[in-house]
Amino acid sequence: MSSTLSSLTQWVDQVAQHTKADQVVWCDGSDAENQSMIDTMLASEALVALNPDTHPDCYLHRSDPNDVARVEHLTFVCTKDQADAGPNNHWMDPDKAHALMDELFSGCMVGRTLYVVPYCMGPIDSPLSRLGVELTDSPYVVANMRLMTRMGKDALARIEKEGHFVKGVHSTGELDPDRRYIMHFPESLTIMSFGSGYGGNALLGKKCHALRIASYQARNEGWLAEHMLIVGIENPQGEVRYVAAAFPSACGKTNLAMLIPPEAYREAGWKVWTVGDDICWLHPGEDGRLYAINPEAGFFGVAPGTSAGTNPNALAMLDKETIFTNVAVTDDNQPWWEGLNEQTPATDWQGRAFDPNNGPAAHPNSRFTVSMKRCPSYSEEAENPRGVPIDAIVFGGRRAHLTPLVLEAKDWTHGVLIGATMASETTAAATGAVGVIRRDPMAMKPFCGYHFADYWQHWLNIGDKLSQPPKIFQVNWFRRDDEGRFIWPGFGDNLRVLEWIVARCKDEASAHDTPVGRVPESGGIVIDDLAEMPDMETLLAIDPDGWREELMAIEGFLSEYGDRVPKILLDRLSAIKKSVG
Ligand code: SAT
Ligand code: MN
């Protein structure tokens, strides 16, 4: 036995003893194993089979009604020194956190199976990929990890060869919100999660590993782990340019990653390729460009709002081999959610007969889990071990007012300032109030595994390494008029904005300079084939009064991060304030 395998086995034995698991199963990721996992869950009613004619191999999981989203207030980064976790994280002393978790895990798997889930984040043969092992008592987690990561024997073989991996221990416990913690120990590359079976709380490869732990590792190793989709834009000449875009959870990353070009664009030959919809690892290449891989192998997307109109690519992949969580079902046992179609569902997400008085039929954070390869716009480049070269980085938020449809940063430093201070209205992806504006730097507020100010410095350092850095932009699809209606049509029409962004990267479009950044000239965004003309003047206007207030708020926000904030960002902010007047 290799020394890695023996230390892995030792750790597994230790956890099995401590949790008193009935048995230990090492997962190989095979179809047969998956089928037996599904059969177990069907028998225990953790899964319900959906209509086999319309949705073969599709299942519904109903989570506990108090376990439906990430729990940011119960998520901790446990560094030795509290200052290293930063004001952006909840912190607990590592010894105290371990003691607390040891108590919770003690005997928690009596009568349960402990699954050993080896996984690889990123293409299995890429030097940019990283490895992990999740120990879990949830077959639902195993089935999801199989779709979301490269899971099983190939990952284990690579772990044996390399010796390094992130250790994750997870138990659904009793799903008691008062006994629920998601703990990260970046210094020992360890994750412990107890008391939730939901999404980012339980699928440890996703936010826990690929963002919180990876962002910490990335700083030490000279790369970036980001909450970004990766999309390829192919023009009629067949040239593909890649864009990485950060948006907070439930702000349309999946839709943007899979967008279908408007009809006139399709006819002209434009195509869009999906490399990733949520997480992106960015590495400086030898040629001075930035290269991106998607560490994930599947999508854990928000179901409500997904329809033939908003995201036909997503809809097309969801009629086979998909796990749905907390959606409603129709009387012929098809999955259903608000925005899908005009049908009335029979049963709501809690399995009750549908009654509109109980609220939406599908939970607002209900999800689908599906392999990336099922997506009609799936890009083969998602398997490229080198990653794809990034031309543009986009930061997006959901804001009814102020920030324009698109704004170009004047240089890398300005782009980092824009990313560091972006704000967005909160969504149902996390528990807590929805629709409240909060600063969400680089859309990483819940996901950065260390002090934000150090993270911004790290972004600046990465910029220094790049001789051909991507251009940085800010977008806002969510501007509303006085009646509260969206001004910009969004969805497929967002390609019109991406077209301008890509043209800027190639020096093929002009821009209008403002104190807060560059915006398209009038006519710079093609809209003449749209049935209804959006009010471009409002969408692209820079309101000095509003920005004066915004810049003050930004100054206050940065001051929360104390003297670790890079001086160059504060200087740039002062200069912008001066020029706005
Ligand atoms: O629950 S997840 O973190 O996996 C999804 C999200 O909030 O983006
Ligand atoms: Mn996300």
C-alpha cells in the first residue's frame, strides 16, 4: 500500500470509529454503484422517481424544510489568527472548532453507512486540478458529487500518486439548525460540515473546497479561485473568445453561461459555448495571459425561472439523468417550478397537495443537479488540461438603480477596485432577508477563505504577473424603471453586451470615458433588431449625484477592512472621487 493510501485509510478508520458508522463504503464512481445508491434512496424515500417516459433517470429529493440553502451565519473560517480570516468571515479558534465538531460527530453515524468519496476538482489530467476526499453519511451527497465532480477510482489513483488532498467530513446529523456548522480549516486543508444535507453546505467539493479552501491555497500558490462562470463567444468568423464572469448566487450565472444568441445573431453565425456556470480557477500562463479551468463537472442550478424562453439549453439537459431538489411535481409526475410553464402543479416542494396559500410550489432555491456534458452548449474545452485563455473578466450585480448596463475599467487596478466594491441585492440562495443591497466583493462575500483586504492585494499581485491581462468590466442586467420594470431584456440579449465587451478587448469598438469608467458610445450596443427599444440613455447614464453617494459608501465599506486594504486602491478611489467632483 502506498504511504498516501495508508494515511488516507487511517483517517477513514479514525472517522468511522469516532462516528460509529455501521459500515464503510469506498466509492468508485461506477454506474453500478450509482444505481445501487439510487435504489437505496428510493427504498428510504430520500428520492422519488419522476415520470420515466418524459424524464428517464430523473429523481426528486425533498430536503428537510429547515434545510434549504447555504447557512452563512453558521459557516466559519478557522485560522489560528483571527485577523487572517478577516471581517468578511465568521471565525472560530481551530481548537475550539475541532472540539465542537468532535462532539457533534461522536457516534453520529450509528446505523448509517460512511461513504468515502475521492474526487478531483478540474480535468482529471490537468496540473491545475486539485484533489479531495469527502467522507459522508448521505447517499444524496454521493450521487450529487458524482455529477458535480470527477469522482471515484481515477481521482483515487491520482490522490495515491500525488499525496495531497483536501479532507472533508460531512454528516447530515439530525438536520437540527441549532446543531449545524460548516467549518473550514484552511491551514490544514480540512472541512467539517454537520447538520445539513443541502447544496453548498454538504457537497463539499463545491463552495467549501473549490472556493473557500482553494482561494486560500491559490493565494499561497499564485492563482485565483473565483465565483465565476466561464463562457466562450464564437463570432461568425469562427473565432472563440472566453469571458469569466462573477455574479452572486442566483443572479443568472447559469443563464449567461448557456445563453442562446438572439435570432439575428444566430443567423449570422454567432455561437455560445459553456465551460462553467459557477466556479473558475484562474492561472497565469507562461505567455502572460490568464487561463481558466472549471473545477466542476456538473451544474447545481436554480430551477425557478428556467424555461424554454429564458434558458432553453438548461431545459434541454434536464429531461434525463437529473436530480431535482425541492421542486414541485405535476399530476403526471413531471418536475415543475415557477416560471416553467402555465401548468398548475399537483404537489409542492414539501410533498403537500399544491395550495397557493402555502407560497410558491417549488422552493425559490430549488435546484437541479446534472452533468455538464448534458448541456447542448457544452464546450469540449472544459476538459482542456491547460484551461482556456480569458479575454475579459466581468463583475455583475443585481441593482435596480445606479450602476450602468456595462462599464469598462480603465486598467487592472481600477478593475480590482470595481470588483472589490461591487454590490448586489441578496437572493434566496442563502438563508436571510432577500432583496437587501450588500457589498459582495467579486461575488465572493460568502466564499473567500481569508481576509478580503489580503485577497484584493493578491488580485493586484496577479495583475502584475500578466503581460496580457484580461480587460475588466462591470455589468448590471437588473436596472428597473420608475414602475419597477426591468429596462434591459436580459437573457439571450445579454450577448449584445458581451459583443461590445469582446470588441473592446480586440480594440474594435470605441468607448466614452467617464470618471467612473468607460461606457459604450451611443449605438455601441446593437439593438436595432429588438422588438422593443430599451431606454439605452438611462441604462448607460452616469448620474454624478448617485455616484457621489456610492463612492462615499464604498469608502466606508473599504474602511471596514482596516489598514490591510491596499493603498493603491484607496488612492484610486480618491482620484475617482475628485474627478466626479
Ligand atoms: O448552495 S450552493 O452554494 O451550492 C449554490 C449557491 O449558493 O451558489
Ligand atoms: Mn454559486
